[in-house]
Amino acid sequence: MIRSMMTLALMLATPAMAQDVRMETVPSQGQEGAIALYPDQPAVKAGNDEQWSSMHVRIGANSIDNIMVRNVVRPTITPYLPDPAKSTGAAVVVAPGGAFLSLSMTGEGSDIARWLADHGVAAFVLKYRLNETPRDDKAFMGVMGQRFSAAAQSSSTPEVKEPRATQDALQALAIIRSRAADWHVDPARIGMIGFSAGAITTLNAVLDGKGDLRPAFIGYIYGPMIEIAVPADAPPMFNAIAMDDGLFAKQGFGIVEAWRKAKRPVELHAYERGDHGFGAGRPGTTTAMLLPEFLAWMDMRGLLGTH
């Protein structure tokens, strides 16, 4: 299973572990149907647009591949729509992770969206704006390694943020609601699932969005676990993390307890193994049940009712 850029950066922070690392520039991937969040946004100057890369890392017998994008300044959503015969009317915005330095567009983006669409849920991969990073690949990997090395050594959540990502999430939700009839989704059943920095973005859409502007439900996948102030009308949360997560497992389950204290619905899946960045699931671990369990939770909550 493809690991996220966050996991790759953690491993690359200790170069002795990585026996082979290759990063190659590639054309944009899976953007043919992408919809601009801000159609009137000025064109980006040549040489300043987003950068797409394919990364291959070999560590011992393990081979890891990923497609990622960085320096995103023109955010989009890419629809993955179910067969009308299988459509449940539910929709999910998929927010990949990457520490707000990059986005893992396969393992935490299109792979997730295709699975959801195959199971009747309309999915929209959110390519949100990021912190600016060096355009040189080697310098970029240095920045990634430093950020995640610091995060792995901290017992609290590091100051990693990008306010524009939250704006983009809320705009994506608004666009999907405005076109709900076109995509055959119920405006009251549009949620989000986010991975790592994408989980932070998903949470911030809850905290900054008001009423119907926020997601109707959320999947919070290996995000920071510290306790926060939870709105009295916060949406239901599905929370998943591996107990050997190198970034956030040592924080406990404060955010889950905060949801409970606010008397808001919350479900926790704490997998024994899977580390950080397991995406749709790591073979040989129970994280492979993540998406079926998320779908079952949606079904339990009555989110999969057909029209």
C-alpha cells in the first residue's frame, strides 16, 4: 500500500534507513475532470505553478511509490461519481495529507475516492492550497524531513497550519451543495474524510464553518489527538489511528474525549499496527478494514439511504 508523503519524510529524516530514493517530475495526474474552486482566480505566472512528482523509496524488502503535488496555488476538486444504479446519495470530500507542504494524491486521494465511488458514495478529491516550498526537489525533501522529524520528537501538536486550506475545504463543500442535483447527492449528506494534514483541514472546516456550511459528518484519520474545544453542534466523527503512529499516538485520545464531553457522536478505531500514513490500509494489518468500517459507520448513521 502506498504510504503518504508524511511517512516518507519521516523515513527520509534518517537517510541510513532508505536504501534507494528516487523523485521524478511528472505531468499532473488525474486532473482531467478537476473543477476550479475559484474560477476567477488570476493565472499563475510561468514557473510558479504547482509541481507534480513521482517518488519511489526502497527500504529493505519494502518498496513504496506515491504521486504527490506541492506548491498548489489554484485549488480544485475532482469528482469520482458512482454508477447511478449504486448511488446512495451521500458525498464525501477527500482531503489528502502531507503536512501542508505537499499532498499525497494517490494513497490518500484518488485511491480513497475510487473505493467510495465503487460503493455508491460520490467522492471529491480536494487539492487544497499549501505552504510554499523550495522548487528544487532535494531542498524540498530537506524541508519535509525537518518538519516531520520535529513532529515525531514532540509530545504536543506542532504549529503546522495553512488557513487557506480551510477556506478551500469550505468552498468545496459549498460548490458540491450548489451542484448537488447535477451529481445526484443529498445536500444534507455531504461530509469529509481527511488524512493527517487533511484531517486537520477537515477539523478546521468544522471549527470555522457555521451550521450548514460545515461538513455533515467527518472521517478524522491519523490526525492530532489532543483535546480541543468542540462546538455544541459538531457533526458526528469517525476517528481512526494506529497505536504505533509515529506522530500522534503518544497524545492519547483527547479529541475523542472532547467529542464525548460535548455529547456529540464519535466512533474510535485504534489499530494495533499501521504506523502513520496507512491510507486505505496497510496489508497484513487491521488498518485494511478502514474504508469498510467507515462505510459501515455511515450506514449505521443513516447516511447511505437512497433517493
